[in-house]
Amino acid sequence: MSSKWKVKIEKVGETIEARIFEAVVIDTGEEYPFKVTVDKTYSEELFGKSIPLILLVQQSFMFLLEREPVTSILRDFNLREIQTYFPEYEETMRTLFAA
């Protein structure tokens, strides 16, 4: 992972089905805000166990930033959508969190 980016994640809301996070990516002094929705059951579906969703969001941003410019990342998305654009996403996350 590159140390070029700094990613700040904060939980800002919750619904019955999901948690909502605000992410700010700092890249060469500029800040890029994002809104990320994560289904409450997603980590259990993905890993067979619950992991801290804030950590999953942070690692997901690192995954995205290694593959595309910060300006290409959707500003408002559900974490599940990453798999649509990057088929290796879920397997990469499984490997990362299995370690």
C-alpha cells in the first residue's frame, strides 16, 4: 500500500439495514469527501464473521486508490458496488482479513 494517501473514516449514520460512513481521502494536500453505505451483514457474508466495518471501509479505499485516481471513485456508493467494477475486490478483502 502506498503511503501517498491518508484516509479518514467516520461513522455518520445508521439505518435498520446499513451503516453510513463519511470518508475523506487526502491526496497531495487536497481533500476528497465520500459517503459510503455498508450493509450491516456484509462483513459476515464476505468473511463468515463480523469485522469492524470502519476497518473494512478504510481497506476498501486503499484497494480503490491502488487501482484508480481518487477523482474517479464514486462520491456516494454502497461498498457492495466495488465488486461490480473490480471483480477481484471481495477475494482481495478475504485474503487481507484472513491474515
